[in-house]
Amino acid sequence: MNAIAVKAARPARVLVIDDEEIVHLSLRRVLEKRGFDVGCTLSATRGLALTREQGWDLIIADLMMPELDGIHLLRTLAERGNRTPIVIITAYPTVETAVRAIRLGAVDFLPKPFTNQEILGAIDRALA
């Protein structure tokens, strides 16, 4: 049984937090094809609110966003006692930011652009 079978009674719920609409469109297409229930927001602040309002099985968040970056998002979620796995995606990967993200609770760190196989592999690992 693969990661899609998380909570066998329903599809795994994935929240995508990224300030680029094209990322939402691409990830929604790929993830819905695999049977995931996908929510998206362009705002990290709204993403934080959504993590409180609804239950998610996985969060995919961009590192660089205008109002609140991915490191601050990770820190805030950690302070709240978040247990939802988080995959960080970024067009500006550095070893330093990858280490910071992992230390703050990210389960994976993917540089953009990534292939469908790379993001699906990260999701499967995160949900396993």
C-alpha cells in the first residue's frame, strides 16, 4: 500500500503554500491525478490559518514568499507543535537553507524546477 492510502477512508489531503499560481496549477494537476485532495493558497499567512482550520496530511511550502518566508512558516508551525510533514520547495536552494529547513522540521527540501517523479517521491516518503 502506498502513501496515497493514508487514512484509508479518504484521500490524503495536501496543502500547497506558494506565491506562484503556476506552481499551484502544476502541483494540483499532478497530485489530483494520483488521488490526493489538494488545497492551495498564495499566501503563507493564509496557509498558517488553513493549518489551524483544517486537517492536512502534508504541507508543501515555498521557501521564498513575499510576506512570510518558508523558514518563518516552519518556525511558527514548530512552535504550535505541528506534526504534519512539510516538504519545502524553492527556486533558491542553498545548503544553509536546506539545513535550516530540516532542523525546523521539514521532511524534505526540493529545488525548483523538479520533476513529477521527484515531487511524488518526496510526498511518498513524507507520508510513509
